[in-house]
Amino acid sequence: MMEAVGNIFLVLHFVGLAALFGGFLVQMASSSKQITNGMLHGALLSLIAGIAMVGIRYPLHEQDPNAFPLFDNGKISVKLLIVLVILILGYTSKKKAKTSGQGDTTAWATVGLLTLTNIIIAVFW
């Protein structure tokens, strides 16, 4: 049962990642690049699902340490820091865009690169 819940959180984590990185990729062809609500919601979903995945791993590890090894806390900390920077940058950029009326291309590009960095860390670390 707990394993199924962990897998549901993993799927939600991927859905959030797809919304965040997909929103970035879609806007590459656009002349006005900005951080969208979908990108922010995707980042928030990834954050919440990621925290839940880490939290649920501990009871699973106690049941079967060989089948469910604990995550590398250093890796998780770096990924957490990156997604928090993405969210802070995203929300501040959206707030500035409301007052100025145009998107922040630099913030958009930074969010995209940080998202790609998080993917690379997840795969190769």
C-alpha cells in the first residue's frame, strides 16, 4: 500500500516537472517569453510531491531496507534548493510582470536552466 502511494507521488512529481519544463519549451518559439502560471504550478507540484516521496521513503525503508534504500540527503537538499529558487524567481517575476506589463526573459531563461539542472542532477547523481 505504501509503495503504491510512493509511486503516485512519483507520477505527480513527473507531472509537475512536465508542466514546468514543458511550459519553458513551448515558449522558446514565442517572441515574448515569460514565466506562466502553469510553470509555477508545475514547480509547486514537483516540490510537494518530492517532499512527500522523501517522507514516505523512511517507513518503506524500515519495512525492507534492500528494496527501498534511503535517498541521498545531499542530492535531495540541492534539488530542494533549486526548486525553491525557481519558485521565488518565478513568483517575483510574475509580480513584476503585473506591474510592468511584460515578461522577464532573463527570469524565464534562468528558470528553464535551473529546471534542466534539476533534471540532470536527478538522473546522474
